[in-house]
Amino acid sequence: MQNATLTIDGMNGEACADLVTLVLNNITGVSDVRVSLLNSQASLKFDENHTSQPYLITSLARAGYTARAGQAEKAGGCCGGCCGG
């Protein structure tokens, strides 16, 4: 499993955040989806044997959102978010 953070443009309200969550949760191999409307980001885990960051971005584009990927890292790695590391 890898952790990923996507920056998503075009989310204007809770309905948009809910749709982004739905799109990502419906992709095989994706789990622990958390969408922040305030930060225009989605964080998630994905199984690289079932999907990829480019596929996540394409799926969001089909739903009308532009997304950019941050660097994927193995689950359990430090992203610096909670600890500032």
C-alpha cells in the first residue's frame, strides 16, 4: 500500500468534496479516503497492484476535477503532516 495526497482544483462546496470521495472510494485498491475542502486535497491509501496515481487523476478528471499528485510513499512513512517531520 502507498499513501498519496492529491491537490484537487474545482471543489466549491461539500457536494464537490462528497463526489470526489465517492469517485476515489469506487476505485479498486483505494482505501482510507479523506477529502479536505478547505485545503483542496484528498489523502488516501492505494494498492499499487490494483491502481496508480495517474489512474486516480484520470478518474477525477472524468468527474470534472483537475488533480495533481504529490509523491506517493509506502504506508507508515512520514509525510511530515502530523509531526512536521
